[in-house]
Amino acid sequence: MHENLLELCVKYVRSFFLDTLYITLHVCYFRYLGVYIVCSRQFKCTLDYAKRSFYSAVNSVLGKLMNTASEAIILQLIVSKCMPIFLYGLEACHLTKADIC
């Protein structure tokens, strides 16, 4: 009985480490403190997820207040609530012209 349990544990540990190794080798980017860092020879960040979150927040503000609030109020809400989502961690990234556009 104990040998079967030991074999089962060894199989589980092997599969866990092999799966972890497989996942580790195939990661192209990872998230650290809200910034997505791309695996490359140089330090590089991607802004795709920040842009997606920013557009989602802007769409939710516009969806709720488009016909009821004035343009100044909507713009102030976007600046105060949505821009920090995009700007968070941006000073850690070296931006190229392609990233800005």
C-alpha cells in the first residue's frame, strides 16, 4: 500500500515539475506589479493590456453617462478615473515611437 502511494506521489511531483518547466519555457511575457514585461534581449514592456484596460474604463464611463452628463464632467471623470489605469507603471518602461502610437 505504501509503495503505491509513494509511486503516486513521485508521479505527481514529476508531472508538476514537467508542467511547470513547460509553462516556464513558453512564456513570452509576465506581469510584475501591474506592468507586463516582455521576454527579450533588452528590457521591454508591452502596453497592450494597459490600453485594453484604459479603453474598457472609458467605455464604461461613456456607457453610463453619455446622454446624462455634460462633456466637461465626462472628460474630468476620464482624466481622474481612467488615465491612472493607463499611466500606472509607465515610468518603468522605455517607450519607443511604435509604443506611443
